[in-house]
Amino acid sequence: MNRTTLLQDRRMEKFEELLKRWHDGELSGAEAGEFLGCSERQFRRYRRRYEEDGLDGLVDQRLGKASARRIAVDEVMWMLDQYESHYAGWNVKHFHEHLQLSHGRPWSYSWVKTKLQAADLVPRVRRRGSPHRRKRERKPCEGMMLHQDGSRAVCLAGRPALDLVVTMDDATSTLYSALLVEEEGTASTFRGLLEVFASKGLPLSLYTDRGSHYFVTLKAGETVDRSRLTQVGWALKRLGIEHIAAYSPQARGRSERMFGTLQDRLIKELAQTGIDDIETANRWLREVYLPAHNRRFARPAAAAQSAFVAAPDRAALVEALCVQEERVVERDNTVSWRKLKLQLPDSPLRHHWVKARVRVHHYPDDTLALFHGPACIARYDERGRQQVGNPIASRARPCSAPPRGGRAKAPALAAASRRPPAAAPARALARP
């Protein structure tokens, strides 16, 4: 006996009891209908059917009949076969969305879930009580706080595990950037931030974990050292962006839940595309997946105003979001950078660069540049070979006299304008 039949039997017993009380004058027709959960008119219908056919007149005639909207058995078998052959392991919500978008099936989520559970393709999950935590409200405006975090998983078939670095808005849960890299670090952080800052502007704050490329922590479990900044910390300080450290995974619950969704959906959809290289996967993420993900999961901010601040041009952002370290030029006019020797070219700024302090800029794409103050001296590729072209826009006069035997000679002054030496004889000063 199913639940519907059991409820019908209970309703019939209750009707007989209310009908007896109505005959005895204890209840009116409206009161009896209210006890049955129907109107007085429906109670009169029940009385007439009971007088004519007894309890058989109260039986619901729809029981035991197939619904006119019932889905055909072939369609049910097709759905189960699709899940087993193409979508195995997908959660029901994700599978239901693809049934509607890719296959045009207007079935309800509850019906799909019931059929999958009945076929033992999806486990029945018992809800467990969670500990009480105080929820942190979202920021009211877009751009007030960005989350950046990374998660490691096997995303591409036939390749080792990769790190997925994501930058997300706290107010709207919009994903601004998603990158697959071999290892999360300073370069991947700068790449993600450059994408967001160039397209949206500068946010007020950035919320991250305490990874070694974000913060310096002298002892595990203690607070970060604000007096010692990493390259990411210096870059954010130059741009005027507050850097906030999270001290527990629960504090970053919003980004942690977002990574749960990405690892459940993104990896399965990447597998269906057949992409097996990182560059193509990043382009697919940027052009295909992120717009669809944001349409599905992004929500409007509480306030319509945007807190993003207009950013400088992209060239200035590239110079700000890079590794910067000082070096002293060696006697052969070279600079040592890791395992490379960067040869400084001839420059109109100086006759030589020996013992000069220069600044090395290491960009996320592994290219390099040398700066002396605000002036760029030279640019190099990832192998340390100088790139063609003079990075200095305007030539400057030499800052000191040329050395003896040097190639460059100062232009000779006119004899009439040349002053005589102070020790010259008096006759040499006579006018001609």
C-alpha cells in the first residue's frame, strides 16, 4: 500500500466520523468541510456519493490510472543510458542542466533525480547537521573585495595534476579570471591580477590565503609578518590595494565552495571537449566556460555602484605586476639574473654602467627588462637575449666627459668662443 492509498483510507474514515457528527447536529456543513480540508459544497458532493454508492463513491478515480503527462519508458531508458555512457559521475543538478541545454528535455529536476536514484546510478545522501557558524555577509558593492585562490587537480586527460588559479568577486561571485598553470606561485598570481585589473579596474582589497608567495609567515600557525613583503605584497602596495590574509579555510568559505563547484563541473566539461594542452584550455576557459558559469552562478550585488577604480594603462600595470629586484652592474657591463648574464648595451644615458644600481623586472611570461630609475635600459627574452629596438624614447646628453681613448669625441668648440687659460701670458689676451 502506497502513501496515496493510505491517505485516501484515512480520509474516508474521517469522513464517516464527520458525517455522523453532522447528522447529530454537532457540526454544520461548512465546519465539516473545514475539518476535511475542503469547501462546504465539496462536503455535499461527498454526502451524495456516499448515499448512492457507499464508501466506493468516495474512492479517487484517478488512482491506478497512468498520467497523461507520463514520460514514455523509452525516454527514461534513453536518459539512464546517457548518464551511464556520457555523464557518469556528474551530480544530478549538472546533468539536469545539460539535459535541458544540450538535449532539449524539459523534465523536472526532481523527476530526473528520482529516476537516477531508483536505478542506483546516484547515491541517496543523508543530510547531516553542520556546526553553527556565523555567516560573513557579502560586500555590498562589486570591486570592494576580490578572492584569489588555487586548487590542484587532474584537469586534462593524459597530463599530471595542474593548479587552477581563480580570481572571484565577493559581492557577486563572478569569476573574473581562471588559469590552468603547472604550479601556483607569484607568476600565476600576477597573470590573474593583470587580467582583472586591465578589464575591470583596481579593487579596494584582495583576500587570499597565507601561501608563501602571498605572505611571509615566520612560524607556522602564527600571524603574517607585515614588515616583510613578498613580491605580490609589494605590487599591491604600489597600486594601493589592501591585502587581507585568511587564517582558516572556513574564513574563505565562499571561495572554497566555488572550487567545489569547479572541480565537479569544470573537469567533466573539459574532458568532453578533448582539449589536452594548457594554452588551448585557458583560451576555452576564458571564452566559453567563464561566461556560461557566470550566467548560472553569479548574483547581483546589493548596491548598484561599483567600487572598482580606474586603472592606469596596461603598460603601467605590466610594470607594476612583476618581480622587481635590484642588482649592481659588474665590470663587464653585465647583470647576473639567476643563471643568465644580461649584457647592457651602449646607451646615451651613460658611457658605461659599471657599479651602477639597476632594477631587474621579471614578467610572468619570463621576459626581462633592466631599469635605471624610471628609464628602461634594455629588454630581453626568456633566454637573456637582448630584444631588438631601443627602449629609451629620447636620447640624453652624456652625464660626464668621455674617457681617454674613448670612441666618442666631444664636438670641438669654435676658436672665437674658446676662453683662454687662466695662466696665459698677457699678450695672448690682446685683441687681434
